[in-house]
Amino acid sequence: MSIEVRGVEKVFGNFRAIHGVSLNVREGELVALLGPSGSGKTTLLRVIAGLEFPTAGSILFDGEDAVTRHVRERKVGFVFQHYALFKHMTVFNNVAFGLRVKPRADRPAPEEIKAKVDALLDLVQVGQFGNRYPSQLSGGQRQRVALARALAIEPRVLLLDEPFGALDAKVRKELRRWLRGLHDRMGLTSVFVTHDQEEAMELADRVAVMNRGRIEQVGSPTEVYDTPATPFVYEFLGNANRLPCRIEKGRALLGGTVFTEAEKLVDGAGIAFVRPHDIEVTTERLTLSIPAVVRQVLVAGAVAKIELSLEVEPGMIEVALPRGAHWGAPFTAGQKVHWRARTARVFPAADGGAPAAAVEVEPTTLK
Amino acid sequence: MAMTTPTLQAPPALATTTEPPAVRRGLIAGALAFIALFLVMPLAVVLAEALRRGVGTYFEAITEPYTLAAVKLTLIAAAVAVPLNLVFGLTAAWAIAKFEFRGKSLLITLIDLPFSVSPVIAGLIYTLMFGAQGWVGPWLIEHDVRIIFALPGIVLATVFVTFPFVARELIPLMQDQGTDEEEAAALLGASGWQIFFRVTLPNVKWALLYGVLLCNARAMGEFGAVAVVSGHIRGVTNTMPLHIEILYNEYKFAASFAVASLLALLAVVTLVAKVLLEWRFGHELAHNRGR
């Protein structure tokens, strides 16, 4: 089932949690709502589920207005951040709940319910724990029970709020892979909320990056990482050096030296973003290169991190070199070097150097 | 496991949170002495005094018509007041814990009012309202509705003083539990009543039970408020506590202590019921507390 979010706004008292957000989720897609806390991502998910009523805008399931439909008629599978399992019921009864509360006419017979719940418990790999109470399970097991419970009503849409937030790193990775497989096998349309960019990148078909109640960019993980649409997305996804610069005649200058192109931008103050792994460091001068001094070299695993001191703002940049490249002639602290950006992105700066949104993104136009 | 090691041999380094044995025993003995002096001894005295003139006198005292009428009246008052406050407490706690609305803190304060107001004043309020000289009293008397010096007055006074018990027990628990489980139930297709009976109520049933037991104990034992509105008409408007006082004032000590022992017995029965339920459903209780 496809989900269409059309110009949704949500206001709590005098706080505007969501500003006119639009988003299309195609049938069978797995979309991540990614953003820092307070960006409105959970509120948006709750609006889609029907747990919150939008102040304006509409939600369409398969092109049909869902806002007027009550939560219990939406048939949405929802997994809460803290699972919200019924504490006083066994695992089996938790999963059977959605089937047992059906009106008598649609309610399956007890044997059918039993067969279905057992199958679901096996599917989420907690088959042997049917008689336990949620408090007797580990975090990962509770998570899976919550999922089984949500799947029992055969939803076509699955919504997950920070599904792996409360789990430790190892369990998280396993569950992530498992969830992706489940989504594909069951042909679900899923939306999940996360603040963990790695999780969003690894799991989702498309990522919607949210900030302060707006969607800043929607795109595939590679798209949003390689071509961030706004300064916020640049800084939120992965590391980036933030370099205040001047824009003159379509070029960006750092302390008087031209270091990258900045086409189509008006002259004035700008902010350039460069990923640490998009920087070349050499001992001799190159075109567009800028002199610097090595401050520190940290070798961590496959990557060598080099900190360079600059004479101009911001005074320091971080470079990540593949360890192999660093191997032959290692840089040492105090060494004079030159660096240049292989690729960089320049945004015009608002007053005081704070980046303004480069382009007002219309999410529906971005695929 | 960590829990079994201290019983083998607790190294002194681990004893940071334990006190020397002398202190421990001293504290326990102190607590026990206090309980003996203020709880067990008075109860024993009540029983001893009641039985001083023999078992025959005891049974005579508790089967006397006026006593039976008092017992009946007390049970009726409790039987009306407790369900009323059960319903009120549940709805108030539900409203306070699950919704945001204007005047919420005022409502919480008002629920506590009967705790801070003297019961005598509670009784006076109703006398001033419904009494012969009261605001609506004359009109009621004209229409042959008797509230003061009758059963309705006693019930009203009892409801007033037992008002906070159920609500007070439920509000913190329900606030703590939040609305996640109710939302989950709604998403799974449950209707309002199904959510209430299958999710909300089971989650609070123990707190509800404690609240009801406390409410009941107070309803049966209330003296001050009831004393003001009852008028002390023997066999008609005397509840057990009032009856005990009258017997005592008439120097019928054995009889007054016999009735007192009966009232104490009712309290003990409620406590035993509570313990039995806890023992029977203990494991379920433990799961309810864990998240």
C-alpha cells in the first residue's frame, strides 16, 4: 500500500512540530525518517499511524484519505520505541490480542488464532517463549514480539519508531538485517524513524532527512550522502569540514586563495563543506591547494585521520586518508603540507556565517 | 550467581551497605517494640476486655438488636460508598493520567480536600446543606425527603471522607504507565471498552484493590463526619463506631469492647483478603511492575 503525506502540519499549543511536510512512500518501499531529536520525525510517524490528528494536510493510503479513519480502522502495524507490550499478558496473548479484539463476525476460531500466533512467534524466532511474560525477555526478544504483535493483524503498512534504539550494537546490526529481509519477504510498505544515520543508510531504500519540523531532503542513501541539498544535511550525514569562505565571481576563496568552484552563487560570505575523505594532502604545491601544518596523526583501523592546522578560519580541518595511502611516506606532526578538496559544496552564508538553506527543497520533486 | 555468594562468606570489603549486627538487631527490635506497643497491644486489650465477662456476655452483646442494626447500617454505608468512590476514583485517575486539560492541578488538589479537612467539618457541611435550618433542608423536608439524621446523610458523609482513597492510589501509577499500551491496543483494532477492560484495568488492578480496601476500611470506621449527620438514633442511624461510643459512655464496657472487636475483625478480614490475593497472584504482580 502506498502512503502519501500531503502538506501535513502539526501544532501542539503554540509549538509547531511539523511545518507543511509532504512525502511519498511507494508500495513495497522501506523509508527512513532521519533527524536529530526534536526534528518532528516521531510526530510525523504518529500522524501517519493516526495516533495524532494533523492540524492541516492529509494522509492518503493508496490514494484514499486516511485522516478521517479511526486508528483502529487503519490497520497499521506500529512498533513503539519501548515496545509497549502488554505487561500483564504472556507473549502468546500479546500477539493474539489483535485477533481476539476483532468483532465476532471476523474473529478467527481459537484454533486458527493459535496456529497463526505460533507461526508468527516462529517467524520472529521466539517460538519457545510463548508462555513467558515480557519482563522475562531480553530487549531484542521484546522487540521481535512487538513486531509479531504488529504483524498479527496483517497490516500492509508497518511503522516503526526508533526500532533499534534501546538495543546494544551487536543485536542492533543483526536485527537490522533480519528486518530488511522480513520487509522484502512480506511485501510490506514500511516507514521507520531513527536518529542513527548509519542505520538509515544501511536499511532504507530512501531516506527523508528531517530538521525542525521540515523535510530537508529525500533521496536514496547515496544521494543524500553524496549530494546533500542543504548545509544541515551535509553536517548531519557523516563528517564534514565546515569552512567559512568568500564567494567571488563563481569561486570560493579561503583566506585569499581560490580553492573551489562555486557556480551560480551570488558574491558574499559563504560556507563550504568538504568531507574528510575528499581531501588530498601532498608535500608539494598543487593547483588550488592551500598550505597547512600537520597537527596530529591518528591511525584508527583502516583509516588514518590527520588534523591540519590552518592560518585561516576555522583554524583546523580533518582529513581521512586510506591507511594504504598514508603508509609509504607517513605524515608527521609539525610537517608543512598542502591540501586541496577533490569535491566541495558551497552554500551562501546568512548573517554571522550561519548557513541558510541553499535551496528551499520541495520534497515531492526530489526522487 | 551474585545472589548466592554472600551467604557463603561475605568478604568485609562488600559490606559497605550493611550495618554491624548490633545495629541491625537494635533497629529491628525497635521497630517490633513499636508495633507491639501501638498496634498489637491495643488489639489484644480490645479482645481481652470484650471477653472479660465470658464468652456468653460477648455473644449477647454482639447479637443484641441495636448492635445488629449498627452492623447492618455500617455495611450498607460501606456498600454504597465504596462502589461510588471506585467509579469516581477510576474516572478521575483516568482523566488526570491520560489527558491534558485546563484546571487539572485544581482537580488534583480538590480530590485531596477530604484529607485536609476535619471530618467533623465534612459532617457539618452536609448538616448545613440539608438540615432543617440548612439551605435546601426545609424544601426537602416539605417533600418528605430525609437526608440528615437518616441513611442518605450517613452515606454522603462516608463518601466525602473516603473520596480520595481510590483516586490517590491510581493517579501516580497511571501517570507512570503513560498511554503507550492503550495506543498499541487501539492500533491493533481494540475499541474503547476493550482497551479499558483488557489493557488499562488489568494494569491497575492491584492499585485499585489497595485503594478499595483502604476506602472500605475507612468507610466502616469513620466516626467524626458520621457522628455529626447521624443524630445517634439507636437502631436507626447508629453505625458501629457510634454505637461503640454510646455503649462506652453508658459504662457498658464489655459490650462496647465486644462491638469494637467486631469492627477490628472486619479490618483484619480485609487485610487477610489482601494478603491472600497477593499470595495467589503474586507472580503476576511481579510482572506488572517490571517494564
